[in-house]
Amino acid sequence: MNSTFMDISSLLPEGIRTKSYMNNKEFIAGLAERTGLSQKDAAQYAAQLVADMALHLEEEDVLSIAGFGTFEVKKKLERVVVNPGTKQRMLVPPKLVVNYKPAATLKDKANSK
């Protein structure tokens, strides 16, 4: 199946924006441009940041980044779910999940656009 993407942003009324997505390559290129680093160095810094964040989250530390938000590991309790097709009840075991809460300033910036 062949799908095509049509940019409809020019058809929308003034003030309404569509979501745009950035992949890792575009993020690294933008980071390198804004910081004056080479793309290789920017990629290394970004990878190290993510690795350090993962390390702290593995230790179940709360990680707060001023102006960005807070990452926290939370435990989801075990629960019973029902398969709607077979009506079979299943027990889902407890697990750890990463929770993100954006900072108020980031929320304000996102809501003002």
C-alpha cells in the first residue's frame, strides 16, 4: 500500500499549527548548529546525557532538570485484566515504569503556541 503525506498547514486558518516531528539526525544537526560543535561531538554529548539519565533511573533516583521537567521511576502494582474476546482473566505482574512530569515553564511555552 502506497501512502502519501500532504502538508495541509497552508490550508489551515491562521494561528493553527500542525505537529512537526524531529528524528535523532535532525536533533543532532540542530544541536551542533546551536552550540558550534561538530555533529560527531554533539552526538557524543547527547548519547552521554541519555546514558547518564538511564544510569540514574536504573538506580531509581529522581532526576530533575530545571526548566524541562522531572523523571521518576514508579512501581505499577499487579493487576487483573480481561481479554475482551475470550473473557479470560489474566494477572499482569508488577513492573517499574519511568514517569515524566514537565516543568511549569515548559508547559507554559507549549500552551502559548
